[in-house]
Amino acid sequence: MEKPERVTAIFEESIEAISKAANRLAPQIAEAASLMIESLMSGGKILVCGNGGSAADAQHFSAEMLNRFEKERPALPAIALTTDTSTLTSIANDYSYKDVFAKQIQALGQPKDTLLVITTSGNSENLLRAVHTAHEKEMHCVGLNGKTGGDLSKLFTSGDVDIIVPGPSTARIQEIHGIVIHCFCDLIDKQLLGAHD
């Protein structure tokens, strides 16, 4: 059995990473939330995608929007593009896994919408294609990114926001992504509904 000191070290590493991220990323997080708020206020929606643990984060964010966050409020339109297994597998089978999000954005995306892309590396081809397609649909994009930002960071335009959580540890990046998602939810609720103090 591992010693409790190992557990304590993991907590301390996470706390340090979170503290550094809070100071560095707060302005970008607020800017990204403003983009999403603008979409929602203009009758648009938020499309969300990611792979693996980031797919779970996409579904987490969508659930908080469609149901509620911390206080009662009307449902807000968000779609996790990671959840429809028949759509995902048919696109992957008939075309390529690289197209699983792009084809959904082609069908569902509108100029008033925002695409939220969640990744710890910024290098997944299906996410790069998703951003290309969102731009073709005249959508704004938010990247909840990691490490050095990867190829994804090169795709964002002046109307987009790329939030890069630095550091080599995927686990620490994912932990911070969870906090950022909760920041988005809080800021959206506060702006649209005055739901918090």
C-alpha cells in the first residue's frame, strides 16, 4: 500500500498548479464566458467536444447548462457532440474518426453559436477539423487547452479565446479544466440570470 505522503504530494501538486492557473488564466476565462454569454443572449447555443476525459468534461459542461448549475434557472442550450454513439460510429465508419465532430458542426452549427473545444494537448485532428468547420460556419471558438496549446492554438482567430493550462501533467490539466468549466457556469449564470451573490 502506498504511504499517505504520496497522496498528500498529489494534493499539494494540484493546489500549486491551480494557484498558478488562477492568476494566469482568469482574464481569458472571463473573456471566454463573455463569448458564450453573447451567443446565448443572441439566441445561439454552445457546441462542445473533446476526446476521452475531455469528452466527459464536454458532457459535464453541457449537463450544467441544460439542467442547472448551483441554483434554479431555465435550461440553457448546449450540445455535447460526444454523446450520440450512432452518429459518432457512423461518421467514423463511413468517413473517418477525424470527421466525427466536424460533420456534426456542419449540420448543427450557426453563426450565433460558440464552439467549446476541450483538449489537454491541442493536437487531436478531429478537434482541429472541428475548429475549421466552426469558422466556416462563422462561429466563434473557445479552446480549453493544455500544455503548449499544440496545433489547435494556431487555428484561433482574433474573435476566439484559447485558454492554455500549462504544465506537463495531463492529470493536473484535467483538474484545472474542471474548475474552469465551473467558472464558465458561474459567470454565465451570474450574467444572464443574476443567480449568484
